[in-house]
Amino acid sequence: MSPGGGPTRASRPCRDRSVAPAPPMKPGREGLLQKFQRPASQPQGASVMRSDSNLSTRAARFTTCVALLTGLLVAGAAAGQGFGKNKIRYGKFDWQIYHSPHFDVYYYPSFEDQLEKVVSLAESAYDRLSREFDYQIQEPTPLILYQTHSDFLQNNLILNFIPEGVAAFATSARFRMVMPIDLPEQELYELVLHELTHIFQYHVIFGGGLGRSLTLNPPQWLMEGMASYFADDESTSDRMFLRDAVVNDRIPPVTEGQVSGFFAYRYGHAVFDFMEERWGKDGVMDFIFEFRNTIGSRVGRAIERAFRIEPEDFDLEFRRWLRRKYLPELVATGEPSDFGRPFRTEEGRQSQELSPAASPSGDLVAAFSTVKQDLDIVLFDTQNRRLVRNLTKGFDRGFNNYVGQHLTLARRHGSDIAFSPDGNQVAAFVRKEAGYSLALVNVLNGGVDRVIDMEIEQQSAVTWSPDGTKIAFGGNRRGQFDIFLLDLPSLEIRNLTNDEIYDAGPAFSPDGERLAFVSVPDEVGQSYEIRLDDPSQRYQITDDEYHNTDPVYGSDGGTIYFTSDRTGAENIYGLELASGTLSQYTNAITGCFMPTVLSRAGEPDKLVYTGYWKGRFDLYENEVDEPISVTTLEQTRVEASGEDITRFEPDIQVSIDDSNKEEKRGFKLFLEDAQAVAAIDDDQTVVGLVQLQFSDFLGDRRLFAQAQSIESFSNFNVTYFDLSRRWQWAASVADERVYFIAYNPFEGRLERFRDAFRITSVTGQLIYPFSFSRRVELSLGLNSREFGFSSVAVDSDQMLILGDDGLPIFTILPRKDEYAEIGAAFVSDTTVFGPAGPAGGHRLRVSASYAPDFDESGTLQSIFQLEARKYFPLTRRSTLALRGWGSFRDGNFPTPVYFGGFDTVRGVDFRDLQGDRGFYSNIELRFPLIDFFVTPIFSFQGIQGRFFLDVAGAWYDDAQQFDFWDSQTDSLDDAIASYGFGITVRFLGLDLHWDFGKRWDFDQSGDSFSSFWIGRRF
């Protein structure tokens, strides 16, 4: 044991890794630990679903801080200023705590009946990992459970909007595991293993200290690959991504830090598999400890010290190992196009298509596509194999997104889209509010005809009955995954399977009397069939050790086509139910899956399916009368029942002791994050921010303390948020010194200088989100304002403006006042982001505030402000970005509006424009230049180019006559404009911007200018 509480590592060759002593027990834990100790001889084994864990990374923290620097106090949740989509808390969770030997389990009463199952899984996972790491965690690990995935997405431990594909996460702060439990037990066990491995990482690699976890930045492939390796979580579908990278020679070196996304899980898992095969499990642990002890946590140095091998040689051996493993399979198998022709014939396209559904006439195929960077349903002409219509284009459709396997969530079962029997509609599930809803999309004119809400979770794999009156799907009700039948006229829902086995992926037979579906009792799924007139009796179609999924009937109803991994990769098969003849139609090394039957009158059936090759999903077409192999099974369609199916059982079985339950009471704030960021403008204006973030244990209550500096002016802001309900509220105390360019005559000269006024405020705020994209904000504040300087009005040439008396007109005079102010704002945000920033959608913020003047009567100040942004995707990687901003201020003494610099108005100094009226507009054409630029010392990524046009104006209405346009010269009069081009480079997580341009009055160009600044573009 090291003094800091982490494990120690002796010098080689003696690898003595000390084990921490048993953790101190809370009352009642001693007996539990003895009672549930697992015998050492009991077998181990499992695997895990994909999840985005370890989200408390430096990149995530930096993103949050930059958002704070630009005015977003909370990104995506209860944002008091600015934009961002809404995280909505739909209900109040009545949190309880159960103390098991190694966990403090947070749950709520609605799923208390499943507590025993989850605690058994967690204790089994801890027992396995503690022996793998030879390490005991000294304090109970907080395990925060949600009954459903939709409940999980409402958690506030991550303030940002959580992507739908995130299954769970673990935090290095307070070592918390957060996850839903609505998964098959095998997958839930794997998920617990995966996230618990992260907790062991935080203790072993980071030494159990928050400070070390905040300063280290291990590559994602190491953190996620290691968690995947110890959880043994890879499915055949997961390995498809690694196979594809190997056979297409797309394996990066292990010292490359840019491996990210889901591929980082697969790549990292392969690295650890290679280490184990080459150096054994001791070698894996050697690497982990060397990585922990290496200054800066350098992967290359840890490899040298652990394996006595140069990183370059490690890469060579690793790549050889992968090639020996997969390249021979490529020779024996092939790529998807070897077994079916590509369904789309257009050249130069970059979109991905998957989850096809054939129309009843066979003339059309509907599928999910990323043709417009968003996930849309598109139609293909089956004769010409071309895209003919995007049914759902547009970013604001009244719901968040369509639900698609491999794109918005993990691989499941069945097809995500179904045609109505008359061919006039397609059905698919959408993410709406707290869960999924069923959308019926009009094929004839596009758009959504109907959205059907239902009290079922995790719906998937929709299929339409031949008579058009019913839709079957898989879903979760009260912790059970079953097959459900929706009656469209009455909207009544019937549970067809109603057992504890995971059932999903239904498909109607052509006569509408039968349903084929998948049951997954443990690690693999098997295909079953039921009759609608007696769904209690099921018939097993496949019965082997392979994973068989995506069943769909042929046009005659006598053949089932399905996906199976019996070759080691997912491929398409067909089974004749009467004879047991099994035909194989594809044998791709990567994968072919999700078949749909394309049936035209007078023609043999064809199969349209999804294939994966060179990092892209595509559709392929195959003839059913041309299988590549045919075998005969001994027995098919065996009568079975839910009770006959063997269920997964954890290694340790826990009995719940009610004496170890308690109600969660009160809350306590603790330091969760600390960060500092800086930005600089072209006139060398330096803006800095230091932030401390405090949170309660569940993230529902947060305190942000900020200290900000702009040049020599310092500010502070302390804000408390309560996010525990849909109605969110905040309270803040702030002291700000706000500066802009002021003008004052001294000794007969006009001098230009910076000065600041001070506002001290106490503000309360209410936020109500209507939906993911729209909310209203209400505020009431008490303010103290002090101006210690004078400023006079000048014209666009910075010449003094004189009044009727021939004296300068003062726009600001020394003043101190206190006032109350009430405000309201409406925010709408449908922005879709790409790798380089906003790629589509809009942002809108309309706000107004009013402050009465109790000293001089009337209105002290009233403010109306509007900002609108619109993003038009021109190609998959280029965007036209528009922004308009305006502010109207009136009253006896309104606070001036000030702007300029950065990307508001280029060609003027920071906050050089001021007045009680102001506006600016921006047009930017953004396009990619270079994705990666590597030097011997640094690497740069995401190099983007842009052309821009800015137009702006600001004035004091009582002192200045503002004319936007001079009709005599056909040019701008008092308004200003600039145009030019710019380059953005992403370096060390920072966006570096260089702009080059000229001032312009729409007739003549002025002098050239250049600017450099750091920050986020609009």
C-alpha cells in the first residue's frame, strides 16, 4: 500500500503488488461480507454492452468552462443565459439507499423488487474484478440506479445533454457508477463489470485522488478498451468494427491519441487481448502499473518499461497479430459486395444507410440515412436503385430524433422501420420527451401523420400486420422485455409474451396469424414463433450455440430469413420451416444483417440487407435462389415455453436485509471540478476565468463560483442551481466591472480609453422547459449600478457630436443607483452539431426586461434583445451559418449595449461599438481544409476555412442620428461592414482563429486587417 491509498508496484522482476486492507464496515456490513463471500473455485465469465463511460474527462470539463466563459452557466440544462437544449426532469425520484458489502446502492421504490437481482450482479462483478486486480476498494462504491434508460437520461450528474447511445457512466469524482437496469440480466452484468472497471481504474491508476484524475488525460482507447477487456463484453456485432479496420489497413499506432468514439472501445480491447496473449495476464497488470507510475502517463514509456520493447516494435507486433487473426478469414470469406450488389448506384456519396424495409409492392425500400447529416427516413427506387425522396428532412419535427440501431443506440434486434400494407405510411420509433413514441410517416407527401405515445420503455423493431390494423414491437414494461401488439383503431396495447425472458425483434407472417421474434436468455439469442390466437405457446425455430436474430418471413410464409454469427461474423441465412433446409446467402468478414424481403409480383424474392465495409453502412441486394451454401438441420420449430429457457444467473446470490436500507436525507455540496481557461482577442485583450463547481451527490443541486478578469477588471459570480424538478430555479450573487471603449474630451482633445462601470446584483430565476428544444426563463433581481466616468457621443468617424448649445452630448455621466428588474426570455434550440461545430438547425433567444425608476418616476431602463442563428448544411462537411443580433434599450438611464471583436464584428476592437441601440449580423461559409496535420512535435486537427461578411451598427438614439444606408452613394452610411476569410485550427482542445479581411461600405474597401482569437464560434 502506498501512503496515498493506491496500490504499490515493486521493481522488476519481483512484481509484488500490495492489496489494500478490507474496507472499514458501516454498521451491519461485517456479517454481509462474510455471508456473501464467493468460493475461490467458482467459475468466472461474462461480457458487456457499449457505453460511454469516464465522461468526467478534461475535454468535457474544458467544454463546460468555455461555455461558462461565453455566458452559458450550465450547458444544456437550466441555462440562465444563452442557448442549449434542455434536460428535463419529468418526475421526482424518492431516493433510498441500500448498503451491501461493497456498494451503497441508490434506488427508488418503484423497482425495489429488482434490488436483489442488481445487488447480486454488482457483488458478483466486484468479486471478479477485485481478484483480477488483486486490489480491494476501501470504501463502498456508490451505485446509482435508474429503473429505465429514459429515467437515466434525466440524471444531472452530467449536465450536458446525454446522447441516447450512452448506456451508463462512471465518475472519477466520488467514484460513482450511474446506470439504468432495464437490460437483459447478462447485459446488465456486463454493464456493471464495465463501469466497475472504471472505478478500479480511478483507484489503481489515479491513486484514488481527484487531483490526479483532473490532471491526467489517458487516451480513450486505454480507459474504454481496458474496461471492455476486463468485462469481456464484446459481441460479434462489436467485433465487426475491428475486423473492418484490420482488413482495410486502418489500425492506428497505440501511441496515437486520436482514437475515439466507439472504435476506441474495440481497438483498446484488442490491444489488451494482444498483451494477454503475448505476455499473459501478468503482463497486462505490468502495463497498467507502469502506466500509473509513468510521469505524464505516457503510453509509449509504459510499454517500454512493462515489456522491454520499443513502442514502434509493439505496434508492428500488434498489427501482425491482428493480420494473422483476420486476413486469412478475408480470403476464405469476402466483403459484403462479394455476395450482393450495392443497392445504391450514385457515385461520390458519403452517407450511410441501414435498417431497410421493403414496400408491399416491391417498388420502394425505406431505410435510415445520414444523407443530410441528421438521421432521416429515405425512399429508394428498387428498379434504378437510387434515392428518390427524403421523407423526414429538417431538424425541427416536434421530437428529438429517430431511433436507429448502430446510429443513435447500440445494435439490438429486428428492423427499425416497417411499411404499412397499403404502402402509404412507414412506422418508426422516435425519441420524444421522456421516452419513445411511434411515428407514422407519410410516404406520399413526406412528414409525420401521427405520433402515438405509450407507457412502455425501450421500444424497438416495429412490424405492421398485413390487415393494417395492428403494429407489433418489442419493449420494456415494469422491467420485463416482451413483445407487444398495438391495435391502431383503439390504441390498446396487448402483451403477447409476458415472461421474464428478454423478447424482441418481432416480424409478422404474410397471413398475419404468426409472429417470429428473438428471445435472449443469456449471451445468445434464438428465434421463436407464436400464433396470435394462442401467444402463450411458443415454437423454437433455431436452437444452437450461435446468436440468431432479425427474423423475417419470406413471401410464402414458409421460410424465415435471419441474421446469425455462426461463421464468426453476422451474416444472412434462410431456414425452410417444413424441411429444415438452411441456406447461407452472405459470408462477409465484417457483417451483413437486418434483412428485408423484396417481393414483386411474378418475380422470385430478393433480400435487401445492411452491410458494413470501410467504416460505412450500406444496403445490398441478393437473390434468394442463389445461396452460397445449403445444409439441413435435424429438427426445426420445436414446441417450447418461457419456463423451458435457461436464464442467466450471477455467481453470487444476495438476500436483501431490510435493516441495511435507509432513506436518503438532505444533501451536502462537495467540490466536483476546478478549471481555468483564457481567451485573447486580436487587440491583445485577455479574458480569463477560474471556476469552482460544487455539487450534491446526485448532481441535482449545484453551486458555481466564478472569478473572471478582463484586462485589469475583475468580476465574480456565485450561482446556485436546483435541477431536481422540471421547474428549475437558480439564485446568484454577482459583482461585475464591465468595460467598453469610452470617449471623453480632455484639454480640448478627444481621447479614447477603456473604463468600466460596476454592477452588483442578487438575482432569482425560474426556468421551465417545454421540450428538448424550447424553454422559458423568468427572473427577478436587485441591482446596484455605479458609473464613475463620463463619455460623450461621437459619429462613425469618431468626431465629436455637439448639441444645440454647441457643447458635447454626454451619453454617460457619473451615477450610482439601486433598482429592481424583472425579466423574461424564450429560447429555442434545434442545433445539430458536426465535428467542426453547428451543422444544421436554428437557435433563437428573445428576451425582455424592465426596471422602474423610483427616484425620478417612469422607467429606469427597458431592454428588448433578440438573437437568431440558422445553420444550412450545404454538403456533409460545409455549412452556411447566419446570425442576427439586436438590442433596443430605453428609459431614463439604460445600461449601454456594447460589442465588437472576436466573431461578433471583425475589423473593430473589442467592445468598441456602444449605444442604447445596436445590431450586428454575420454570414459565414464554413468548409473543411485539412483533417489532420502532424509535425514531429505537435499535431493539429480540424483545420477549417471560412468566408465571412459582418454588418453592424450602434448608436445613442437621443444623441446620434443613425442612417444605415446612403442612397446617394449607394453605400453604408453610419453602419459598418467587413468581409474576408479565416482559418480555424483545433489544437490541444482549443479553437484557434485567424481572420483576414477589409472594412467595406458596400462601395469601397478600406484598409486590411488581421485578427487572432481563441474561443468558440457562433
